[in-house]
Amino acid sequence: MEITTDYLVIGSGIAGLSFALQAAESGKVVVVTKKDKMEGSTNYAQGGIASVFDPEDSFDLHVKDTLQSGDGLSHEDIVKDVVHEGPRRIQELISMGVHFSHTRKGRDELDLGREGGHSKRRIVHTKDLTGHEVERILLARAGEHQNIEILENHMAVDLITKSKLIRRGIITSETSETCWGAYVLNVDDGNVITFLSRITVLSTGGAGKVYLYTSNPDIATGDGVAIGYRSGVKAANMEFVQFHPTCLYHPLAKNFLISEAVRGEGGILLDKKGNRFMEHYHPLKDLAFRDVVARSIDMELKKSGDECVYLDISHRDAGFIKDRFPHIYETCLKFQIDITRTPIPVVPAAHYMCGGLLTDDHGRTNLANLYAIGEVACTGLHGANRLASNSLLEALVFARRSALKSAEELEEGKDKPLPKAPRWDPGTATDSEELVVVSHNWEEIRRFMWNYVGIVRTNKRLARAKARIETIQDEIREYYWNFLVTQDLLELRNIAMVAELIIRCASLRKESRGLHYNLDYPARDDEHWKQDTVISLQG
């Protein structure tokens, strides 16, 4: 089966849907998403969107906070562009119907929250369900647009590129390496569909499932980074994995995040004995940057041998807590934790990829016709550590920039025919009854990544991880070509690739900076390492 479209968008989070809505004004858009269209990191984003609305705030202060958080690697031109565009993108959401929280003074004044690393209150939010509200509105708008089609339970397998078509004798030449769409698995029936497109957009989100403990949903398996890298797209700064300091610690709770905003509203971190400890690690104490807080908690747990620390906001008024954090309050209550009375047990968990596929200031990769936006991309905004609530902001800004630039490219190339692409050929592959191989390798990758390439690293741990991932990837390659593709097999293949990229980048960086902390190189080295780590298949 073959489907032709102007735009193929892979992923249905805030970045992909925002792009689709803009691009639909210039062409036909197909959005493919491997699960339910609401499932994704955007839907679970609690905190909000950072932007300047307070008269006491300024663009310069937001830029300064972002640069400080990025620990020397954020690209200042990108930071300035994103920060200055922020208010306009949020006003667009409001005009679409997104209901952000307002102060009790009236509907004209946004209720601005504060989170770690921010010098002012600038987090636009919908209580503690911001992502859900934004996703709801974007999906509703996309569903109403006649130029947008959303296909659920469809997972990208690989991109269709110039080099692949030349190898198969489909085309003889192209001026540059080019993307012409993707092969996509229909998860429901197992068939692989050929999608031909003039513009392809990777907006698949993050890769938290590479780690044993994560705040991410199950679909966060690094698919976009993996399929992009396999096709020759450069990746950058993959060593900078942000571990959220406060994920709910409970045997029955899965991936439930306790928002950064809880600390922003006065939450205090305590050890098991009830003692504050952040004052020993940073002048900002509980409002320090995420990398500092996560590393501090990790050190406290290693010293004490305890399984978790505690986040206490019970000193605030109970009515305020229930009104500001209704979702967190209700969820914790299901586990017999009343956050208005008792502290919340928390641990760090893999949360956000600050690195990704390298793009320019319009979201373009080094592969012609291919864009990457949202968490899958490395735009230069986050540097070595993302400032809280800058991620949804980046997604909105780059979705619009990419849509405007790709519309220009679509217009320029509209008279050029799409190449013919062969249908997916499974060859002699058969159904596998050995799913235990997939689950075993999945579990092993996530465990050694947590132990060896986690919050704190060493050369020896990284070498062990490198040896293990090489062996596992050999097994996966053999398995991949012998058996028919399934979602489980594709996800295993992708997390293995992303794990390799994280290990490679972490091994290259001989210093400690931001989210990358190596005990063998504990100091920051601006003389040699104040630069992005960029890798590709070519070296």
C-alpha cells in the first residue's frame, strides 16, 4: 500500500500538531502516531510553558536564566529568538481555546507560576494539567481541518532516502541526501505502508524508556532520533539526559511525576529524618536547577542508603494545594498520601533529552526535506541542561518556524515529481515466537543504562555500557532481519540505538557540565569542551 502526501508528520504531541495546523494551510498533512493520538509526553506535562508576561519580568531575564541553566552550551541567538517569540505563541494557543489558569483578580491576568532556575514567576499553566489541556485543543483543531488526517497505531520503521533509492536503482542521482517519506508499520494488522512525502517531520518526543526509571510514558523509546540517525542525520549532545528530581516513589505508582512547580510554590526537600539538605549543595536551595537537585538527591541516597527522599509542601494552606495541584493531590491520595498533611516520597527519574537530531534555526536537519522538532531535536536552546518549562515553549516556536520554512520549500519543489519507492519487502522473515528475547534485551539495556550511564558516570561504567550495547545490538540486528517487524521489535531496536548514542557522547566529553557528571572529570573545562558533541554515521 502506498500513500502520497505533501507533509508527513511522525508524532502527535504539541510540536507535531502545532506544525500540522500551520502546514495544513499550504498542503495536505498526514500525522502518524504509534498509539492513541492523546498518548505522549505533552499530555503528561504538568508544569506549563515559560514565557514573559509579568511587568516585573523581562526577556533579558528569561534569556539569562536559560543561558545559566544551559551551563555554557546554549546558543544565545536561539535562546533570544525563542524567548522573544514565546508570548505570541501562547497568545495563539489562547485564541484557539486553551484555558490557562488566571489569578483571582480577573480573567485578564494569567496566574504565573515559578519553577527551579527561574528568577521570576513566568510559568503559564492550567493548574497541574497544562499538557493535557494544550493537547486537547490542538487535537480538536486538527480533527476539524480538512487538510489533516491523523492515523493512530502507526509506527515509523525507517525513512525513505535518496541513498536507499539509488541502491535499489529507483533513481540515479540527487544533488544532496534527501528524505522522501517513510515506511510505516500499521500496528493493528502488521502491514508496512509506503508513505511518500515532499516534507517529512520527526516529532516523536523523547527517549526516557531507555532508562529503568523514567517519568515518560511507555511510548518514549527514542524512535525519531534512531530512525533519523540511521538515515544519516547528525545527532548532538546526547550525553545530556535530564533526570527529573521528583518522581513519585511508590510500588504501585508508574511514571508519575511530581511537578517542578511544587518546589516553585514552596515545596521543601527532606531526608528520611526530616532534615533539609539542598542548602548544602546550592545557594538557591530547593529552587536550584534540575541537574543540581537530581544529583544532590542521588548523593543523599548513596550516603544514607535510603530508597527515597521527601518533598514537603504540607506547610502551605490545604485549600491552595488542592486548587493549584488538583491532579497531583488526587493521584497521591489514591496511594494513601495526603500531600496537605504529609511529605511525598520521591526519587529522580529520566525525564528529558536535551540532545537529539541536530537542526538549524528553522528545524531543518542535514537531510534535505527532513525536519525535526520538539524533544527529538537539538536546536541549541537547552545546552547542557534544560530550564524548567522551556520545552513546550521550544516546541511551539520551532513548530511554527519549521512550518513556514517548509511551506516555502514545498512551493519551490511542487513541480518536481516524487520518486517511485518500492513497497516494503519482508523477504524471508517469519513471525517470531521468541518474544522473550525482545523483553530480555529491553530490560537489560534499561538496567545497565541506569546503573552505568545515569546521573553520575565514570569512565569504567561507560566502558562497560559500551561493551554491553555492542553485544546486544549484534543480537538485535540478527533478530531484526530474520523476523517480521512488530512494534516491540522496532522499539527495542530504537532504544538500543539511542543508548549507543548516549554512551558514545558521554564517553567523548572529558569534563563534567550540566547534566553530564563524570567522577573521573569532575570539573567543567571551557578551554576544550565548551562546544556541542556532534556525531554521525560518518564519524
